[in-house]
Amino acid sequence: MPKSARRLDNGHPRSLLWAEGALCGVAAALSPPTALLLAGLLAPGLVSLALDGLPGKPVARAVLLAGVTASIASLRQLWLDGTSLDAALNLLEDPLRLGTAWAAGATGWLISELAPIIARLLLDARSLIRAKELRAERERLQAEWNLPASGQPPPSATP
Amino acid sequence: MGTSLGAFPPSSAAGVKLLNGQYEIMTAVPLPGAGGGLPAFAARHQPSGRADLMAVRASPGAPPRANALARLEGEVIPGLLIPLAHGSGPAPEGGETYYVICPEPPGPSLAALTANSSPWSEAEILQYVLRPAAHVLEALKSRGLTHRAIRPDNIFSAGTKNPVVLGCAWAAPPASLQPAVFEPPYTAMCAPAGRGDGSIADDVYALGVTLLTLALGRTPLAERDAETVILTKLSHGGFEALTADAELPPLLADLLRSMLAEDPAHRPSPGLLLDITTARSRRVTTRPPRRAQRPLALNGASAWDARSLAYQIATHPEQGARMLRNGAVTDWIRRELGANQVASTLEELVRWRAREGGPEDRRADSILVLRAVAVLDPLAPPSWRGISLWPDGVGPALAAAMAKGNEELTELRDFIISHAIALWAAQQGNRVDGGTLRQQAQQMELWLRARDGETGLARLTYALNPLLPCASPLLAGRWVVSPAEVLKALEAAAAQPELRRLAPMDTHLAAFIAVRQELQFYLDVWEAARAGPPERLVLAELNLLVALEARHNLGPLPQLSAWVAERAKAALELWHSRSRRAALEQQLQALATGGRLQPILALLDDPTALQADAEGLQNALARIGEIDAELAQIAAGSTERAALAERIGREFAAGATLAALTATLVAAALG
């Protein structure tokens, strides 16, 4: 395996991890208030990013995306307030903002957890309906052609 | 004996079943002694009103002589009760029977005339009996026929000074009703039904015995049983045995000596009998059989000559075969009769027997006896396990055995399968037409060969007896000799609930139809179907009946079609599709009352539709296979579905949150 393509245990490319880390470092260096605000608002997403062991980190992705969606307004407010550390801290001290962002993250997590279950239920239901249709067709054929349940023709029915 | 018109009871014109639509049979007016040993009734020709007729009744196991009836149709032979018609008519006890219509005898029989009177004079015998009888026999001979029922109680005369008339001899197998004394010993020893048409020389013999009876005023050897008569004739010669010490006029004695010769070739022809002087001068010198000094005991009887020995061996075949095998017969013949050539031939036959089979081989023993009898007495008929019969008597013998249903039928079957006739002919040299007999034997065996013995025997019996009625229990009470009548008889049988429970076809019916209509193929199919499923058998039955219906347009037969339709329901099993079967059943019910069989067959035996049905079944089976595979796949796909649901769920979550983010960004950008 080429060195550049090596992956971590969770399947995430090691190079991408480094790139993300570098990007975050650069963003924090360029705008510490923004980085602070995002770190506070997206804390559930960052935690889930660390905890999500699934390939592609689908749970963390959903939590982060939901958290980012809920943080847009706060980021915009930060930038309107001059992008200072105080402004960032004021915003973080607002429980409504923080709760909204975290609730959005929780919603992302919930969607990510419920969606496979609902999909499973739908797929199972579809299979059950199909099996029922097939059994009905089989019974109809058995009745029409006077076949035993095994599906084999009776001895005298062999043409 | 004439029955005047006034003697007839008034005819009940309506409802009277007429024979061939013309002859009314007065079953209430029996004519005792007129039928030559068979029951006879007065009859009347309705169209012409002719009433001097009689109907002679046949019996089921003894069919009328089809060949003679066919050849004498429309003929006029003075001095003979010519058959005028034949067919089924009402039986006195109810039901149907078969009659041969003949003119009524002109008066009492010679037996009745001579019962209480003195012997006839030579002139009377020659003028009133010999000449008219010889004319009749000559006429029959010219047509290739024989009478075979010449005896005093079947010869009639209007009075003592009138030429005689030979009676009816057509309603029973040839010579089957003749007492042993009136037949040559080689015919008398045969089973009554197996005597065959014989030759005109046999009629000359019977005429000779009749003349002798009239000359003596009594029947010779009347007090003896048939076996004694035969043995006496064999050991002493026919003339000597019959005349004994009786004094006969010289002319008559000379005539009778030739007429009663054992060898048919030595008897004068009927034409020669018309010229009495020539016939008298034609003396044939025959040596009496050589008599042994000491007899050979066989079965408690003593044989003094080769002919008697042949008869004893023929009638006691098991003991005869044993004595042949242990050399007792050949030793006796060589020592007592000095017939070394005969003894050597017999030894050769015994050696063949030893090579042919083991000591318990019954068939080899039977063949040995058959051949040995032919060697010992070349004039004797073929003999098989105690049954003697002439080759042309096989048909009636089979009919009689079939009617009795006894083991004789099995013996006759073996007789034919073993080609006994051909083996016998081979021992006869130029005395018989070996080629024709071999061909006959092969033909009979071909008829006999079938999947099961019963069908083969029935087929052969019907083939050899054109006027034998079908013996199927389904036709009980009806005398069916023509295939056209079969469907009508079945239509009548269909009205009887106890018969309706049976199939409208059985061995006798199938064999009868196949033989009479040359539908051998359908018989083969029916026989094959008997071993298969019921639905195939039903179709085979239907095929036979429809083939018959196609040849005889008899109009609707509603009872029979309903019967067939009931049975044909089994044929619906050939169809696999339940809906198709239900539709067919409905159509079958509609056809059941139509009275036609062909549409029923067409409905059920439709190869194209059956093929489509079979293909439908195959398609259904294939589809069921696909369904089973898919169901198995669904049952085993839980893990796959879980993985798919996980993937879909995660993608959905990602997609939903990304969509929300995008919408938020767009909203933020727009202000």
C-alpha cells in the first residue's frame, strides 16, 4: 500500500486528518474569536468526531453539519460585532445560542441514528409485501395446475 | 308337416319385431323335429304373405355357418331346405336370439316315417332317397359346400313315395349335431363343434349310413355309445361294423361298401352316385387294418390294430405319451404288426421329444402325441391333449369352448400357439395342402397374439366365426353379430343402472369391434391403455366407439353418450389446468345429452390443446421455481437489508443536514 494512501483504523485517510488539523490551526491563527465561537458552538460535533469510529464518521458529520447550520447566525453576529474575543465570549455566554447550536447537533445525531432504523423498517416492510405477493402467486399456480405444496408435478401430471 | 296359413295366430302387426324387417317369427308355434336337431318355429314372410317357412334357432356357442349362408343366398336347389334369410329375432323366453329362415319341411322326417314301418326296399331307397340326395350333394359340391347334417331325422318326405328333401343344416356348426354312427369315425371322434365343414365325401358317408338305416329298418349300432361306435368302425371298417351280419341287396351292399369307406378318397362322388351302375362297378379294395396277435393295453382298453391304438393314444394323451416314450408302443408295433417303418418313425419322434424338453414338458408331450397319432393313422384328425378337431373346425370349437368357459379354451390356445396344425400337416405328406394349412396356422397365431391371452382368444374366435354373437356381458339378452348393432345394443344397455356402473367397453366388445371392423390399431391402443392410467383407457374406449360410430351413421344415441360422458370425466385428469378442466367438464355435460360420441372425443382428445396444457404446466413449474428462489433470497437477505438500511440512513442524515445548512447559508446570504 502506498504511504500516502494509508488510513487510520476508522478508515479516515491519515493525510486528510493532517490537512484538517492544519486548516483548523490556520483558521485559529487567523481568527481566534471565530475559532473560539465555533469550538464552543460545535463542541458536541467535535466530541462526536472524536468518538465516531465508523468509516467516514457519518454520525459526527451529521452532528457537525447540523451544528454549523445552527451556528451561522452566531458567526454572522460575531462578524458584525467586530470579531473580537469579547464578542465571541458574549455570544458563547448566551444560553439560547449555545443551546440552539447544541440542540441542532443533537438533532443531527438523532437523525443519523434514526434514519437507518427507519430505512430498515421500510426495507423489511417492502420484503414482506413482496414475499406475500410471491406466496399468493405460488398458491394460485398450485391451485390452477393441481400441484402439491412441494411444487413438483404429481406423477400422473408428467406430460 | 306344412303349416297352413290358417294355423297361424293372428299377427300383432304393431310391435312385432321382424327378422331383417321381413320375416315374422311365430315363437308360439314350435315345429318339433323340423330344425334338424335345433328348435324351429313357424315363420311368415310379411311382404309376400308366404307362410310355409320356418325359423331355426341357433344357440350362442354354436354359431350358424356363415360361409354356407352366404354362398346359398338367392340359390335354388331342389330337394334342399335352402336358407332364405338369417338374423336376430325375438326369443320365446324374451330377449333376442338368432334364426335361420328356411322353407318348412314338406312332411315328416324319414325317422318318423320308418319308426313303425318295415324296411325300405332297394328300389325305394335308390329312387326316393339316393337319387334326390345325390343331386343335392352334387349341387352343393359344385358350390364348394357340404351339408353335414344328413341323417334320417333331418331328411324329410311328403310321403313314402316322394323324393326326399334334405333338412336345414345351416344354423349350427357343420356336423355338430350328427350322432357318431352317421359320421366317419375320424369325424365322429372330434369335438362336436370341431368337425369342420369337411368334404362332400363326408356327406356321402352320412348318406350311406342313412340308406343302410332305411334298408335295415333300424339305426345300426344304435345301442352303442359313441366311443364304442368309433372303435368298432376303426377296428372292423365302417361297412363291416355297420352292416354286421345283416343281409342287404347286392346292389345296395356294393354301393354302401364304397360309400362307407374309411378313406374319403375312396368314396364315390355324388355325381357318380347318380349313375348307380358305374358307382357299383367302382370298387375300391382296401385292406382291413392288420390285427395283432396280442393287444396293447392302454388305459384299461385293448388296442388290436394301429388305428385303434392311434385313437386310444389320442383320447388318453398322457398315458399315450408315456408309452411312446418308454418304447412300449414301438415294440408292440414292430413285434405284433411288423410295421418297422412306422416303428422307426415313432422312435425318431420320441428321440425328438427327448431333445425338445424335459420329462415334465407338457407341450412337447402333446406334440409327440399329435405326431404319433398322425403316423399311426394318417386319416385321423389332429389331436391335442384329448381334443380332436379338424383344421376347419377350429373356429366353431373355439366358439363352443368360449361359451362354456372351460379349460378347453386354454388347450385350444396352446394348440394354436404350438402350430399343431402345421406339425400335423407335415406328417400328412401329400394328403393335405400343407402350405395352406401352415398359412392358416400362422394366421391364427397372429390373431391370437395379444398383450393378454383373453383378448387374443376373443379376437381369434370372432375372426374365425363371422356369425358368432358378441359375448360381452354388456350385451346380455341381445344377439349382436354385426358391428352396426353394437352401438344400438349399448344404447339399450345404457338404460340399465347396473350396467351403467361398468365401462362401455370390455375385452369381448373390443375384440369384436376390432375384428368385424378391421380396427386392429384401436384394439392395440386399447390393450396398451389397460395397463396405464384410467384417463388413457377411457380415451381408448372412446376411440373404439367413435370409430364404430363413424362407420355406421345411426343417429343420436343419447343414453350411450351420457354413459360415455360419465366415464369420460376420468379423461379430464389428462388436463392439468384446473380452470380448463372445469370448462371442459361443463362442455362435456352439454355434449352428454347430444347423443353423439365424436364431439366428446374431439373435446377430450385434442393434441394441440393438450400440448398447450402441458406447456402451461411446465411454465407454471418454472415460475414456481423462480418464486421459491426469490422467497429464499428474501428469507436469507436480512443481513444485506440491515447493511443497506444503515447506508441509506446515514446518507439520508448527511443529506438532510447538508440540505439544512445549504438552506441556512442561502437565507443568510439573501439577508
